[in-house]
Amino acid sequence: MSPLTNDAKNEYIAPELSGFTKADIPDMGIHSSQAIHWLDNHVLNVMLRGSWTPPLSTYVFNFLRRAMNSFRTHGAARQATLASLASGNQSPSTYATALFHWETYLGQSWHALKLLEKAFSLKLFRKGSGTELERLNALYSQMKHVESRIECGQLPVRATVPVWLTNDGLKSVDSALSFAETGRILETIAAWADALVDPKTAHSKVKQAGGTLSDLLPAADDSQDEDATHS
């Protein structure tokens, strides 16, 4: 494909594409080498060491499934984005591939967190707070409901996609998430996954994680040993 002008890139591929020249995306594979093993380890733990009581067991299993895939898709998004930039002439197909992996990352990460919200009666964010999780949800929703965004005129004039890439991260007309923030979201997911993978030690690991996590699992029964099954 012949090189496109900056105006053509912005109009026919994605907004701000002509200024998209770099991406400092954290390599989260280094952060959690256990991500690919969470689900396997969890199944062994619940078979041999203790289990969660239904429906919590189902919430935890699906959280770990989503958590594992949020790391996988983030890694794929990072690789595809850097490859697109390295090509020197971001084609529609290479850019779309990168955007696809980012879209999948947004969905997997958001659904992982929603499973925690349902399982432990959490509140992920307050509307209008502008937190990372609220903006994660906004970008995910905009990618998921692109049809309504187009229909309601919620994209820039002549824009091709509802969410696009910039040097700082992911962006839409009314929300943004930096590449660094995508990594921090995974750190939160990893902290939960590392704790929940083993019901036998989950309470102590959550407490060790500190912050608000220490109050989010069901209260331990002091009359029982930590080896007991948690509900």
C-alpha cells in the first residue's frame, strides 16, 4: 500500500493517527509470570486443598479465566501496537489488529473486575469520579456499542473508530486511559488473582496486599483454622 498523507491517515484510518509515533506500553508479562498458570493452579488447589462454596466458586473461576486472558490480550495488544509503529507506515490492517487486541483487553479486564464486584459486593467506581476503572468501563462500552455511538453522533466528524491510539494511550471523544494505567489495572487484577487462586490461603494473602483489599473477602471465622473451606 502506498504511503498515506497525514490527513488521509486521520480521516480514513483513525483520528490523530498522524501524530501517533510512539507507545510506552508496560510489559506486564514480567510483572506476573504466574498469570498463565492461575486457572490450572486454582483447579488443583480446589481439588486438593479446599474450595469455595457455590456460587462464589463460579465467580472465582470465571474471574481467574478473565484475569488470565486480560494479561494475554494486553501482551498481544502491546506486541501488535509496537509492530505497527515499527513498520514505519501504519496500514489500516496493522492498526486494526492492534486496536482489536486493545478492545479485547478492555473487555476481559472489565469483566474480570465485574465478577469481583458481584462476588464480594464491591463498588468499582462512583459515577463521575473519573477513576481508572470508570474510564476503563467507558472505553469498553464505547467499543462494544459502536453502532449506537455512530447513530447518536458521538464520534468526531468522519471518524472511523470510537476509540483510537495516541502516544499516551487509548482515547475517545470523552474518555482516555494511558498505557501506564492499563498496566496498573492489571496489577490490581493480579493482586486479586494471586490471592483467590488458593482458597486455603486467600484471606491471609488479601490482607498482605493491604489497602482496601483486606476487607473485601468474607470475614474469617476465628473458631476455624485457616485450612477450613471458605464460603
